[in-house]
Amino acid sequence: MKDESESLRAAYRLARLVGFALCLGTPALIAGLILSGLIPPSEHRPEGAYLQLGHAFTGLVFLAAAWVLWRRGSVLKAFHLVPEPRRASTLLRETLLYAALFELSSLYGLAYWILVGREAGRHVFGFIILAPLLFLVLAPRLDHWVEAARQGAGDVR
């Protein structure tokens, strides 16, 4: 059990590090490019098709968050059924999948900047900041994984 806990801990650290690099690094890079002027804003107004696209991006971000919540619950519920040698890789795969889905939000922000630009700057930066926030809030913590692994042994509180 101690070996499993250590392998879960190591996988969790790696998953968090890569997840944070993705969910903090990409938005920081995009924000830096926008603020430095290297990616010029479009002059279109957020009306018509552009407004609808902004709504679609918002819907996709929240759909991804809802899917992660569903998937997280399903995976954690069945985590004790995963053979011990595969638990660390499952933790790593799931956390990185969640990070990749959340990181899409910052890419939507970049696309919206290119399409609408200054007229919707607060929306653009809203998309960009959602990536790290969603990762921090919705990616399972180590104690979630450890408790899920113990469920099969009857050690649940």
C-alpha cells in the first residue's frame, strides 16, 4: 500500500506540474502576446455572427467543465477497480486530459481577440483566465485519488 501511495503521489506531482504548465503557461503566453501588441486586435464589433461565436465559445468552455465534472466522478468512483499498477497512469492521464480541455478556453480567448479584438477585451481575458481557474477548482486533488483507491479496501470514512 505504501508503494502504491508513493506512486500515486509521484504521478500526482507530475500531473499537477504539467497541468499547471499547460493551464498557466499557455494563458500567460497568450496574454503576453496580446498585451505586447504582437497579435493585433481585430476591429470588428461583437455583433451578429461574432457575438454568436462568443456565445458558442462560452458554451464550449462550460460544456468542457461539465464533462470534466461528470468524468471525474465516474473515474473516481471506479478508481478502486483499476489494477494497482495502472492507477498512477490513470491519475496522470485523467489530470492531463482535464488540463488540455481547460486550456482550450485560453485558445478561444485568442481566437476571439483575433476576430473581435478591443471591443470585447474583457471577454477575451475572461476566456484566458478561466483555464487556470477551472484546473485549480475541478482537477481532483491527491486526497481524492487516495480515498478513491481505498474504497475497494473498505477504508472509506
